[in-house]
Amino acid sequence: MLLDTKTERNIPKYNQLISKRRVAMAVGAGMLIVGALSNMFSWSYHNHIGVDYIEQCGRMDPILPEFNKSIKMIFESPDFKEKAISRLAGAIQIPTEVFDDNPSPSEDIEYYHEFFKLHDYLVNSFPLVSKHLKLEKVNEVNLLFTWEGKDKKLKPMMLTSHQDVVPVDPETVSQWTYPPFSGHYDASSDLIYGRGALDCKTLLVAQLAAIEQLIEDGFEPTRTVIVALGFDEETAGLHGARTMGKFLHERYGDNGIYSIVDEGSMVAEISKNVFIAAPVVQEKGYLDVNITVLGNGGHSSIPPEHTTIGVAAEIISSLENKPFKFEFSLENPFYGFLVCMAEHSNSLPTEFKKAIIEARFDEKERKKLVEFISQRPEMRELIRTSQAVDVFHGGMKANALPQVSTFLVNHRIDIQSSVQEVLESDLSVAREVAEKYGYGLYLADEEVIPCTDVGSITVTGYKPLEPSPYSPTGGSQVWDIFSGTIQNVFQNGLLRNNSEAEVYVTTNTISANSDTKHYWALTKNIYRFFGNVLPQGLWKTVHSVDETIPASAHLTSIAFVYEYIVNVQEGANEDSLP
Ligand SMILES: [Zn+2]
């Protein structure tokens, strides 16, 4: 855990979000690293609360790789840009849609025919990757590229993303500015259109494009680099990342991977020239809860006072009237993002900013902060367990009493909570209603209250996933290299011509889950970050009409992957496979 709650009042000690240690790496004469070497950590110190402390939102030491042959070219060459756009567009043109309940490849391989087109396309579009990396198909449709390093003892580094896209609703096709699988590039806006442009083909193609370029540049890895591409992330990765995770675990063992970088957050410009990079270092958990009310059937002319639909409705309204409590903690990675907002955004009310900063040591301000967050729908689910009643079935006919009514509640579990806690909470709501109307109560098969003449209520949890572990930040060299790469890619790469630009790195969480939930055993160093800047408003096109990505953002992802691979190769401590 990042912060020990017992030391919350001990301000100078607890804020260790980002290591004060320098990244242990050779600083070559030719390096373009910006920043005084004597003062590698250019953190801002603040005195407005009377104590010196290191901010949770800071500028990292930018790390430019010693091997940096193509970085400038990636950002500046019109030819490279054209090639990058066309490679991404080609990938978008292959509609790798997955629908809910996608079959396993062994059940129905034909379902995945578009994916095999994508495989061929990638092999042909990245000839050097195809020549120099080993390609395996795990569970037929996952792609696993392995770029063998010279030192086989070192843990491989892993890049991941997914081949699948969410389906385009045929009803919405006419609303798209350009057809959803056109991959159309609009030069005037610099936008590439199409389903998957953002989620997730920009990252998938960038990962392969960066490696293609590194090979062309003559780079040879010491540490093995693997690229793992799942095929059903959008339906929870059950056939894709889950089988890939098992496969990699068998091959490399517990903790056998150096780090994993997956899709996640993008850099946000929160005020003019102020950019916040907040990789996701922890995800919420997940639970579907099914509640079934089983009662007596019969003719509707002689009904009971409450039918099973009425009883189910009462449980639903009790759930909705008692949402989960807000549980803000300084350990929440979202706090890092808030601190950045407080320090660098022009848009937050002063009171909100004060509450964020002073929440560290002032209980009253922490309460105020929770109040502020709770009033903002876009933020509030990051500090509590969410609940959404998404499915309801009950009743068949006007003159027949509904014998069974059933509904599903979807939960995204707060990072401080657990599957057990959420299930118990739903059970307690069901118990109140069961007792009120004299129903029996079951937790799955387990009897809580014996079944009665009236009927029974059954609460069952499905697809349980605990909140993810917290990926190391403070004191971790892996984090230092990752975040130092971010600082360099943006401050000295994308924003190189903007002397006003300020780039800060912090942490965040997310209310959904990526494929990495199947990779927890491989490493504790999991960072979810696209490596690009997303213009405001574009995020809402994800999974929606007019999904787009700016070509400049795609190029930045390529540069990010290029630099991250080399920085790890040049700077990481030697750590051997178990
Ligand atoms: Zn995705």
C-alpha cells in the first residue's frame, strides 16, 4: 500500500508516491536529456501549509534513451506520418467486432474470420517484425510476438493491447461523418476515423510500428520484449487474455515479467499548456449480482398484495435508496490526479482545490472533498462501489401471476472494498425485504432463511473480480523508468516546440477493467497508459459514433513505445527469471 493510514498526519513521511531516487542509468555524453543532472528531481515544493512535502503531482526526470535514432523522425517526418496513418487505417478497415457471449475459437472458429484477416494484414504490414519476432497464436486467435533478447535470464518486458472492437450499431452508421470501418483520414482536422481508431488499434499498431522501427534502426534487445494481443477484451477477455495469461504464466512463472503496459489513460491538457499524465495504477473490482424472487403462480384475479415483481421492485428501490458509501482515501490513485488538478487547473473552484490539498492532514477538509467529488457524476464512482440494475425479467401474461422475477445488478467494486463486502451488502438489502414479506432467503445454494409458503429470494454473485493490486510507484525503479519516459516523450517530444508547456506525472484509477486483470500473476508492475494526448471531447467517441484518433496522437504512442522499450533495455536493474 502506498500510504499507511496510521501515519496520515505525518506529512513529510508518507508522501512517497514517486521515488526520490534517481533512475540508475548511464547518462551518455550524447544524451539529449533535458534537466539539470545535479537536480534530477525537479519537484515543486510548497510551503502554503507550513510544511515541506513532495507533491504527489510532479515533473519526473525526463529520460531520453541513448539509442534514439528515430525519435525526431517519428515526430517530424511527413513520410513516416503518412505510412503510420495508412498502417492504422488498414487495421481499422478490418471489422474485428466481438459481440457478447462470443464463442471460444474451438466452438466456432469461423466467428473469428475477420481476425485472421487482421493477422495476415499485420504480418504483411510489419515485415521486419514478422522476420525477427517469433509469432505464436495462443488459443488460435491471440497473437503473441516474442522479440528474443540476448540475455535469456532477464524477465521479459510486455506490451499488450487488444485486436477486437465493440460492434457498430447498424442504426448509427448514418450518423458517422465517415463510414465506421473506412479508416478515413481527414487532413484538415488530422483525425483518423473508425471503430477501433482509439480503442484499441492505435495502441496495437503503435506497439508493432515502434518495434518495426527499432529493428530498422538496428536495435537489438538484451531483454526479451513480448507483445500480447488479446481478441475479446470488450467481452472480458475470457477466451483471449485469460488463456494468454495462463500460457505466459506457464512459460515465465509467477512474477516472471518485468512490466506490462496496456491501454488506459491518455494525457489531458487540463489548462492551457498544462498537461497531466496519469497512468492507471489500480483498477476497481467487478461483480454481477443476480437476485431472483420465486413466488406462487396463479390467476391474477385473486392476487397477493405483492407479486414477485412488486417484491423485486422493492429490493431494487431499497438498493437505489441506499447507494454504497463514499470511501475516500489518500491511498486512492485518483488522489494523485486530484492533486494535479488542484495545483495546476484553472477550472476548479478554490474551495475544492483547498479541500484537495488540505485533505492530507485535515479531517474536515477531507469530508469536504468527499462532498465535492460526490456531486460530480464523472468522478464520484472512483471513490465508491457503483451499482446499476441493468437487466430485469418478470411476468408472462396479463392474467397469470408472475412466479419468478429476476434482475441483475452490476457492481464496480471500490478499490478499498471486496467482492465479499459487496455481496453481503446486497444480501442484507434482500434480507430486509424477505423478512418484511415472509420469504425465505438463499445466498446461492446456502440457506439463510428457510423457504416459506410465500416463496424465496436468492442472491447469487457472478464474475467476481477483486480490485486490482496497486502497481508500485514511489521507490520503484520500474515506475521511475516508466514515468521518466512519459516526461521525456511529452515535454521534449510532442511539446518540444512549446516552451510554455508543463507536463506533470501522477496516478489515477479507473472504473472499468482492461485485459490486465488476467495478468496479475505475471508482474506487480502493471501500467495502463496509451502514451498520447487526447484532445478534449474525443474520449466520448470511444464505443460510440465517430470514434477518432488524431494522427499526432498515434505518432506519439509510437514514440512512447519506442522510447519505453529502449529505456527499459538501457536502464532497468538486472532481474532474473524465477
Ligand atoms: Zn480497449
